[in-house]
Amino acid sequence: MHELFITAAVKADDFDMACAILQGLTWMTARRSVYRILFFAGLPQPKGLPNPRAFQMTHLRALWQELAKHLSRSSYVVQAAYPVSPDADFGKGTAMEFNTLPGTLRWTDLPDPWRDTPVISRKKLEIPEQSNLQVALTDNNYKYQNELVQESYSFVRGNVEFVFSRYYHLPDSPGRAVTVLPAWADLRPVDPAQKWVLNVKLNVPDDSQPDNVKKATEELMAVKAELDRMFDFKVVDRRVFDTRIAPPPIVPGRGIPK
């Protein structure tokens, strides 16, 4: 699958107005989602997924096999994302049992080397509803790096998705995920200015035909032209989205250059 998107930054004071604009554009109320995201880094010398013990019985085995091919040619940082509730999961003093909870494994490649365009295009693979994700990753020598909380508000029009995202730090816990989540009100945004990132997205499931990706690019550029007076979509260096290297503590907050 190919993911294509354009990116703009939205100031915290402008967020409500930005949501109102997209609500009018899409005729829907924003769908809120919150994820706890754990980052895992592979070995410097890629080995794919040589130990399939944790996922060999899943009905999504073909996706794991495809992922193994990508991970065998380069070392990547992957994400294990778990849906959480600000009301039920934060500040309650209870621990999450990750290996019994279903999560989504996310992998993205280095974006394609297109220049002078705000459209980012990259290979993407997501494997949903997976238990034992930490077992699968640690069995294959992937090491925990850090974690963040992602808060998103999304709108959909046709096959185009409009997503506002903001990321939050969790307390330092070297070598492992924090045991207990703090209260939601105590989270610190990754970006000190508390900006939101707007991504306008399109997925191309069958990317074997270049014309499919070209058509999606043209569709995104048409959306950009529609929204240019309201949002400043930037040309972003593709290296901002390079997951072949271990992330710094604020990796999702990089790269909405001014």
C-alpha cells in the first residue's frame, strides 16, 4: 500500500476554527482517537523476522510475511499502537497488559524521492488487532526505544481523510514502557507551542500501477488548491519521515518547517 499526504501546522488558538472548516467541508463531526504508541528499533544489520513464533497462526500471516521482506533489506523503527481512553486509562493507577491487548503494528518506508511538491508518498503497512506484539518484536531482536501518546481528530470526504494530530510525552521510563499512565491533564505536548499537525491523506491499496499513485497525487493537489486560503501546506523534506533510524524522544514532532 502507498500512503500519500500533505501537511500543514495549525496553532492551538486556531484549532477550533480549523475543525469547524473541515466539519463544513465533510458534513461530519470529528472522530476523536487516542493511541499509546510504543517505538521499537531493529538491529543495525537487518534480519527480517526470523522468529515467527508469535504470529505464525494469525489470519494476517501474509501481512507479516510482507513486513518481513521490508525489514530484511533495511533496519527500521516500527510502532505498536494501542487505543486508549483519556477517561478510563489515564490517572487510574492500573497497568496495561500489552501482550493481552490487541494493538496495531505500523511500518512506513522512507518516502519516495519527489521534489518541489508538498505531497509525501511512501510505502505503508499496518497489521491490526494483534495480541503479543511485544513478544513478536522482542523475539526478533527489536528493542523498545520510547513511547508517546497520539491524539487525533479525523474527518472523511470520499476516500480523502483529514487528520489533526498532536503528540504528548509520557514520564521517562528507560528501557521499558511506563507502568502506570498519568492523568490526562498532566501530559506535556511534544511541541512546546502545542500546535496541531493537519495531514490530508489518501491510501492507494494497489500501488503496482504508477498511474494509481499519480491519480492520487493529482487528487491531493486538488484538495490543496481548495484549502490553500485556509491552511499553509508546506514542502517537507522526506528525511523528516525516515524510519530507518532510531527516533529521538520527539520523533513525531519533527518537521513542519517555517
